[in-house]
Amino acid sequence: MRKSTLFATLAVGVTAALALAGCAGGSSSSSGGGDASIAIGSLYEPVNLDNTAGGGQGVTEALNGNVYEGLFKLTDDGKVEPLLATTYTTSEDGLTYTFTLRDRVKFHSGKALTSADVKRSIERVTAEDSQSARKSQLAVISDIATPDDKTVKITLKSRSISLPYNLSYVWIYGPGTKNYKTAEDGTGPYTLGTWKRGSSLSLERWSGYWGDKAKNKEVEFDYFTDASALSNALTTKQVDIVTSIQSPDALSTFKDNKDYTISDGKSTTKELLAFNDKVAPFNNTEVRKAVYSAIDTKKLLNSIWGDYGTLIGSMVPPSDPWYEDLTKVNPYDVNLAKKELAEAGFANGFTFTLDTPTYDPHPAVAEFLKSELAKVGITVNINSISADEWYTKVFKNHDFTATLQEHVNDRDVVWYGNPDFYWGYDNPQVTKWVDEAEQATTTAEQTAKLKQVNEQIAKDAASAWLYLYPQIVVADSNVTGYPVNGLNSQFFAYDIVKK
């Protein structure tokens, strides 16, 4: 889920990241070079520091790749590269993966990385109480063996062509703390400095890092509760860089100004009107299609983001290998929406409650939807809930009729193959295609199957995909080396330099 969503690690992974940010009071350092302190402005404070415990988008943004590392790294442009694993082999039947670990890697606590740490870390993700984004995808693992300190042997119940990709989400945790929600023990280029809840979180360059040292001495994530305050912090030099501008109106301050650099990157964050497909009236495909066609998504996107952002017709962003433009499957057409409602037995409309997270942009989106749906006789009652309430009520207990949520992750169309996911979509053919895609022997075969999934969920209007967020990073022109794509909300800080 997203940027504030919790699983942005789903996204949860759901990116249900649930960021409740406080007010920041940091200031950007004037010193440059290797001793620079980089102040990073963000709206997404971690809920906690454990990405298996619902830490949310904020913990991914601050700690992924900076404090914690995985066997693989998902790069800013979406490629999967070896990281703590140097090589791996796959058995002929595709059911056994054998990984060789990198030499001379230590945790911040001083202990050397071993295969036992990898096994323990994967098992934290697959544990019953785990809230990891990749828990369900890694349930395919049947056994993890550690024949020696440098070898990890994973046996699967069935083929999993996405295993290396999914393992890039798994942080390898050291044994140096018992409470990963408030402390850390990773292998990354930074150690945790000070976390001032409601204000800031700092990371300090670690001299014992196995790879290239961070190019700056320290980074501090300063947290803000609204988009305007975040933008103002950049203009007043409180921060050096903003990870994601959430107010397009604020860009006028930075455009055509040589003191700032605006980067319009690739986003994977989808704004969803998510139906509970198991609850009336949204258990009726025609009703869902009617609601979708009653919404002028182009007007909505423009009202929220101006000239930025992208319209999408499914869960798949253009950066995914199986993307197709499906925006015409459920076109904006009020007459079509009325016709579909009548055919579904709701010629006079109906009333439903929309559970709406209280953080931006959801309240404004909810009001827009209420106005649009009123034109076809549908009454929307907006129920505002906090991020924590959303996780418990919607994601965990499935106690909702419809909701708004942003989903951060790439390649997350596969969640429509899980009937137990919070939105309750249950199409056996889609589940079969998702399973076949994962068991594919080639990426071409995987892509073909997931295109079928993509097309079917659009035909079924499994959700209403309102738009794809823009990814707008704005920085002081003296600062370079930062990531510009909002892939899964990660924000690698180690290459950032200041003149």
C-alpha cells in the first residue's frame, strides 16, 4: 500500500504504510563533501522500525538499502541485482535454489553474516504474525537448509520464477537487538542514529561497511504533517531534498529557479477505490463497472495533481513488464454507468460507506467521488479513519464496503490471485493464471500469463484504479546522487553528495 501505506512494504506490502508524521525541525547542513549532513524532507515517518511488523512506507524509505540489506537489491530502475548473495544456482526441476553469501560482511553489532541469519530473517517474514509485503509469495518455501556458514539452500513446494525478486524485500536481520521495532542490526552503509518520534530520524555512516562507504557523513529524515510545510522547509533551507512532492501547487516556487532541481521520475503508486468484492452491492461485477465508469478519472487526476500523474486502467504501472493500456475497458461514460446500474438491479442507485484514510490526498479524492457518484444516484457516506484504524478495520478484519488506499509496490497485480486478500476478489481463473505465471520457466511465459490477469481484473473492475501518482523529487541544486523513481518507496541515501 503506499506511501503512507502500510505495505509499502505491501504495501503492508498492504503499502498499508500508515504514516503518521509529526512536525520536523531539522536544518540542512552547509558543509559539503564527505562530511556533509544531508537533510531529507518526508511525509512518511515510520510507524516502527521493523518491516515485518507494519512499519509502513516510512521504514522502507529510511532503512531499506541504507541500514538493512537483502540477498538481492531492487535497483531504482527496477532491476534485481545480487547483494548479500554473490551467486546462486537452480536445480533442473526449479525447486531448489542454492545461494552463496558474500564474504567479510558484518552486522552493525559486529557479528559476521552467516547462513543462519538468512534463514532466521526469511522465517521472520513467513511467520504467522508477520505483516511483510511478501509473506504470501514466500509461503512457497518448504525448507531452508544451512549446510555451512556461507551457503543457503531453499527448497520450494512449486516453481517460483519470482523468488530472487521476492527475496529483495527480505531484510537480513542481525542478532544485536531483541526489539527490531525500536532498534536495528543490519549490514548496510548506515547505522541508526537518533529517532525523535514525531520529528526526525538520523542515519550515521558506518565505517565497518563491507562495500563502498556512504558518500556523506549523515542523513536525517525530517518529518512533516502536511505537504505545504514540507515544501516550505525546502525553500527555507531546513531540508536539502524532498523525497516526494505531494502538492503540485508548490512546484511553482521551484520551476525556472536555478537554485532547485525538479525530477519527474517513475512511480509505482496506484490510488485505488478498492471495493470489498465479497460484500453487496460490490459482489456484483456490473455494479463495480458502473461505479468505475461514473468517475471522471482525468478530471480527478487534474484536480489533485495538475499536469502530473498518469491514468491507468488496471493495477499494473507502465514500469512493469506486463503493462498494457487498459484505460478504455471501463471508460468514463455516465450513460453507460446508469445502464449498467439498471441492468444490475440498481436503477435508483444505492448508498454505501467509503472508509477514507485521513491523510492526503484521500479526503479530497473521497469528496470528488461523492460528487461524481451522486450524478448516477449513488450516495457516498465518507467515514474518515486513521492509518492504524485502516489497517485493523479494512486490511486485517475486512470490515468495510469500499475504501481508498494507495498501493506502492511494483509487480503487485498478483494479489488479485489471492481470494483472502483484503478486497476479496475471487476469480478462480485469475488465481490459476497467477499460479501458472509464478511457475513459468521463462520470463516470456510469465509475462503472457500476467497480461491475462491484468486484462481480466480490468474486465471485472475488481477495483477502480483512479490514477498513478507522479514521483516528483525536488532538491537543492547543490545536491546530487539521489534516487528519482518512487519504486516501492525506497530512497537510497548513500550516493547523495552536496557541493
